[in-house]
Amino acid sequence: MTSATHRFPSGRRASKYSVTPRRAPNGFGFPRRLLLTALVATLGLGSAVAWGDTWPVRVIRAVPLTTEAIAAAHAQSKNACHQVAVGDPMQIADFAGEAVYTVPVKKDGKVTSVKLPFRYSRLGVLTFGMQLQPSDQARLPAVSKSEILDRIASNYISIQVRVQRDAETGAVYLHYQPFAAVGMYQNPGKTDEFQPLMEDSVRDVRSLGLFFPDGSKPSAEAFRTLVAVSKSTVAVDGSSPDDPDPATETEYELIFVRARIDGDDVQLHSFTTGNDRTVLRYLPPYVDPATADDCNVTSTIFFTEYTAAKQSPSAKVNRSTVVNSQANFTMEQLNAFAAEQGWQGDAMANLTATLDAIIDGKIKPATVE
């Protein structure tokens, strides 16, 4: 399991809240103190919003699974990964970061602004590595070949989430937008700069929001499951492994991050779908990888376009992808489990309960390629 431990004041409870969707701030590389803006909406919860009754979150009501639905959700999402600037900490632990949300609220018939202070951690949940097979290495531009290979051998992408704690109530829940950092295999804890190709890749990892189905009641516990989508261009199955120009298709897979709290400890558990969302893979604990083979997801890629006098890669295709998981489950299996529990709807309609059942070992893993 992917986990990290944090502390927050115990014995403090949040009162009933209204959900507050908001658009993320633009830009990359946040300072330790943030000033963000939130848009208040009650989402049909009824009463006017007052100080202390606000959640700065964006929610998703249902998980898209069909290609059409997930492609539309990805295209509509404005919540691509925030890029962690070079030189910033690779992760921020122990709620060492500070943020202040300026939130407009309605009180006594008037709209006013209040400030919601938070402390947060920014923590890794999964890693992406890349490699090139020898035939594709031979096709690289002669002038920039060594630099390209060195970059691929040196760097990985870390997808991260922010776990935030309300300074007033002690409520701990997830920020709805992921982060991305460029890590260095041989220099753990240090961030590197994004190259254009990496920027494009992390822009294609987009949050759909925190899972909050109809009928849910706003609470810290309700905002601890993040749903994101990863989009990539892949070679069509059956293509020759050495074909320099294979047919390609767009692939969408889901990423889930589940935060669980035990006393003062917060644990993060990471999942990704596979095989066109017919499989759910439970990822192992997050660690700084030493090589591409140590990453949660390792793709064998080749480059299809170049810029800068045809020397710098600007587009890529995945020939194949390997996911290092600790357990795999078929969607058919998970739906059968949901039916056995008497839940209304399938496994994805009960996403948080399904993930908790996997974490607690209540579902036997399947043999999945």
C-alpha cells in the first residue's frame, strides 16, 4: 500500500458543511504559503453558507468507464497536474506547508469573504518511468542522442497529492487537484526541471475531482477519495515491436487515491485501472525509485516528433507499459463483490467502499496479465 504518516489535532470535529467547488489557480510551482480563491455553492444542500460551513473542493458524482464518457470527462477537466518547480522539495511532509483560501460566503443575505487557513503535506502516490528499446535508440538524432538517453535514464515523474488539514477544525481531507514533480533516480529528494515532453505528459493526467456520489453528506471523511484520468498515445496491439511508424490509438486509464485516517495517522493508497479499465491494480507503497524498473508504471516509448531543429523530442508513443502492482482485480470480480454486499449499484458506484474492501483484504486478488 502507498502510505505516509501525518499528525493533526485530535478531538476536533467539523460541523455540517456545504460543498465548495472551485477552479484551481493557474501556474506552476507553489510557494509554501498560498493564497487561493474558492467559489461557494451549496449543491442543493439548502441552507445559506456561513463562516465555518465551507469545503474548498471539486467533486465528481459518478466514475466514467466507457471510452466516450472518460474521453469527454478528460477533455472537460481543467485540473491537470500542477508542476512542482525545480528546486522545490520533492515532497512536503508533516503538514509543513501553509495555505489560505479566500472564500466568498453568504451571511445575513449578503456575500462577504472569509479566509480559511490550512496546513498541508504534498506526497507522492505513484511514479512513471520511461525507457527506449535499442532499435528506437538507433533512430534518435545523432546530435542530441546522448542527451536524450541521459535524460531518460536519469529522470522519472512523480504524481502527488496534497493532504490538507483545516487549521480551524482539524479536518483532514484531500485537495482535489494532483501535482507532478520530476525526480532524479540518483538524487532522491531533489526535483529537476520539466522538459516540454514531460509537461505534455503531466498535462494529460487530470483530476476529475473527489468522489462524492449523490446522497452523500459533506464531511472530511467524504472527501478522501481522488479520481483522476491518465491519457496516452499507444501503439495498437499486434504492431511490430520494431515498427518505426505503427498505427496508434488513444488510451485512457483511471487513477484513484484513497486517504484513510487511523487516529492521528493518514495513509494514502494508490490504484490505477488497466486493459481499457477492465482491471484495477493496487499499487505498492510509494518509494523513490532507483531505476525505471522500480517505478509503478514503466513505459517503453519512441518519439514521433521533434522540435528545435529536429533535435528535441516533442511527441511520443508508448510501445508497451508495465505496471508494478501488489494486487490486481477484474472489474467483473469487483462488481460481483458489490452485488454480494447488497450495495446499490456496481463497484464504481461504490468506489470508496470498494477501495476500502481491497485495502482491508476482503477481496481475493485475481490473476491478471
